[in-house]
Amino acid sequence: MSVKHAISRGLELGRSFLQIGLLKSGGRVAAKLRADRFRVGPSVRTVQPQAFLPARYRYYRTSLKGLAAQLQSAGFRRRFTGASPRNRAVFLAFGLGVGLIEQQLEDDRQSAATCQEIQAVFKKKKIQSTLRPFTSGFKLEDYVIGNQIGKGSNAAVYEAAAQFAPPKETERDSTLVELRDNEEEVQKVRSPACCSLRNFPLAIKMLWNFGAGSSSEAILKSMSQELVPSGPLALKQEKEQINLNGRFGVLPRRVSAHPNVIRVYRAFTADVPLLPGAQEEYPDVLPARLNPAGLGNNRTLFLVMKNYPCTLRQYLQVSTPNRRQSSLMVLQLLEGVDHLCRQGVAHRDLKSDNILLEFDSGGCPRLVITDFGCCLTQNDSSLQLPFNSMWVSRGGNASLMAPEVATAAPGRDVVIDYTKTDGWAVGAISYEIFGQQNPFYGAAGLHSTNYQEKQLPSLPACVPADVQLVIKLLLRRNPNKRPSARVAANMLHFSLWGRKALANQDSAGMRKLADWLLCQSAMVLLQGCSGPSGNRVEAELQRSFLSNLDLEELRAAVGFLLYGQDQSRVCIMFP
């Protein structure tokens, strides 16, 4: 073997080491997916500077440190420098390969630091409410209540108004924008609500109280899940009047504000009134003083929220969003679910009836997750529910219950993991958003207990390939093969805004991605300073993406997208 060939071989080995271990993270993920051995574990939420790399990367780094020490030792130098030219050439080539690996480790550190810096900037951005701040409104008498706008299995919702909370004068009503696409269809939903929303910008939800008693403390304990999306001042008066002990020794876990999660501005207990339509719509839940045959208690919980024009189901019944709007709607649901999951909350009752809808200043639908009556909250944020008895509640929606929940059998040491269940439900709802029948609805629909992935109906050809891939992955039966809501959201972000950044996954791939992230950050910050455009759905989604950057979650998203591209090429070559 010549010296030239030895050097060439050493460099080749070094590059191979580098590509297999570091640069081809996405390719590695794709290969494992093709072999059906890929596992997506719980993502690391907080990236520590000294521990952001996977264990195998840290092993390489530790090994390289030891190797460097050996290279510097006099004995090692004597052994190789006095040897043949071939040994010296191999030694040189191996050293060059090691240098390349160390350079990639340094690039990874810089990429992780970039993600952390961007995340820190956008986490400081606060969600702006469309209602003026108010300090009163803790009594039912503070509100003027209009007509009923919704009714579920445990509550009725009424439009309401209060003199202390008018809409901001500087902002145009988000429901009054003129749409360029599907205007006639959208007006069917919005026209009846336009005047009502002007006069009644709020909505009051009255919970039905059968067995919680009539004391405020008992009511709050029984209905604590409804308080999860409440603001910091929502319970101010109740906290001053009663002693919240037991489960309320510490107030229930509350999620911070998010554009795609409902916000409860006020929560209070009051006597059940005789509201419009009560005798006709829900006579059995009224107290005996209002209906002698009623079974309800005298007092119950009231929640004050923003009034929205319609639910997602109502909107889809009369309107067909375009392809980009539909993709943005799926992305919004994933962002909302990820926000809940990060704060230790699983909704467990996601369906199009529990998703509210309004329009931004550009006419794009904005989705808001609501109705937290069946949610799971835990202090340790693990979302692991011990399932040792049939009396433990799995959640509220049997049709859209993820396979790992629907097939769980109670027993000793049995635990249900809810970290990816809401993401699975988003995958099913996505069919409705793209104009299809939900595959898990109806007598002829699939059942989450026994369906096979190949039984899932095909989405329309107009649905982007990356979006189809995301929906397909979200509906995988095995949660270990299913991406988290964050990773799925990252995939859609790349698909919508970052295709050029993923065009060439070569040795400079992560550096290009970091550069793209910096450019996106600058663009979003400029949009936020330019007035109303910063309140549009796309700007909100980009801010949410940038405030949750994580290097490993980005790599997982890239890996899934590369897998999808490989699968598409295989289908083209071998149809």
C-alpha cells in the first residue's frame, strides 16, 4: 500500500465515521424507520449546554479527549514517529478524521447555543388579549346575558357583555374582515354572528352541578379541570372568600396564555339563574326552585371567556379552506397540543366541536382548543396515569381515543401514557380539515382498538406530501413510532417555510439550518414591529416555533421528512 493510498484511506475512514455518527442524523433516522426499528423517546425540554448532545456523541467526545492525551504522550509519539512512512501516514489521516469530528461537535454546540438564544428572545413575548384589562366581573350580576350559543353534555354557553370589557377600539373586529376566497360560504357562518359579537364580545359557560353540593369550595374541587386555562386573576375573589384546602391547597395547574388555547378571564360560583331556553333545552339540570322535577344544585361554576363566531365543525360544514389554510389549521392544533403537553396537561377530549374558530386580519382561520372538563393534569407533568381500576377515567371521547388508551386493561402496575394521545386525535381531525370524513366516526368507521394503519383512507391528492406524512405518522398505532406534537409541528414549519434550508443535507446542513433560524427570527421580529401583520396566524405560528426550539427535536423532524422523501422516491421508482 502506497503512502498516498494510506492517507486517502484514512481520510475516507474519518469521513465515514463523521457521516455515520454525526452529519447524517436525518439519514440515520430514515434508515431506522425503513427497518421499522425507530423509536422516538420523550424529548428533552430544557437543553443544558453541557448535555445537549446524545449519549453516543458525548461518548465520542470523551473518547477523543482520551485520544488527544495519548497523542500528546511521548511514548505514543516515539512509537509512531519512528515507524515506517505507512504508519506515519495512517496516523496523520486518522488525526485529520478526528479533527473533522471535533469540528462537527463544535458546530453542534454553536447550533444548540443559537437555538437557546432564539428561544430566550421569543419566550419573552407575551400574548396580547383582544379585550381590555379589567378588574371587576366576579359576579353574575356584572354581565348582560344574551342568547344561548352552545350546549354540551355538562354545560351551556351564553353570549354576554359587560361595560368594563369592551373590545379594543384600535383593533378591527377579527370577525369582520373581508375574505377573498370562499367569501359566500364563510359569510354563512359569520353573518348571523357579526352583530352579536359586536354587542356580546364575551361568552359565559354555566356548568351543570348534579353532585358537587352548593358550597363554593365543593364546586371548585369538583370542577377543577375546567379551571386549567384560567388566567392569574380569574379566581381572585373566590380565593379571598373561601379557604381552598385539600386539592385546592395549591390552585389547580394552569397553563400559560397561548394563541391556540382558550383563556378563562373570570371564574366564580353563583346561584343558577333561569336563562333563555333553559326550560326547553335542559330542564332536568335546573335546581328544584326553578323546576320542581329538576335534579341540579342551587349553585354552580361560571366561566367567562371570549366569544368566538363558531366551532371548527360548524365552519367545515359550510366552508372549504384552501390547501395552505388547511395546513396552517393542522399546525395550529399541534402547537396548542404541544403547549399543553409541555405544561403537564392532556386534553383527552379533542374533537372539532371542542375547537373554536375566528379569523385573523387576513382572513385566515385561527383555531382555539376549548372545553377542558376531561383533561388530565399532574404536578410532575409526566402524564402517566396509573390504571389500576376500571373506575379510573380514560378521558371523554371514545371515538378519538388513541390506541394505547383504548386498549389499556386495568391492572396492577398498569400505566397509561398520555404524552402523545392528543397528537393522535389531531391526526384524525386533520381528515375533517381537508374535507374528508373522519375515519373513526360512524357505524362503518374504524375503531382505535383494532384498526390497522393500512386501513386508513387516502387523503386527497391536493394535500401536500409533507402534510400527508405528518398525518400518517400521527396515526401510528405504536406511540413509540409516533412523533410528538412538537416534532410534528416542526415538520410542518419546515414544509411551509423552510424547504430551502433542507434542500441539501450535507456537511454544512446544520450550519445552514442555524442561519435560516436566525433569518426567520429577524423576519418575525420585524413583522411584530410592523403593526397588525404581527397578529396574523402565520406570525403567531412562527413565534411559537421559535420560542420552542430544541436541537434534537429539529433533527428528529428533519429525519422524518427525509424518511418521507425516501419513501416518495421508492413509490415513484416502484409504483
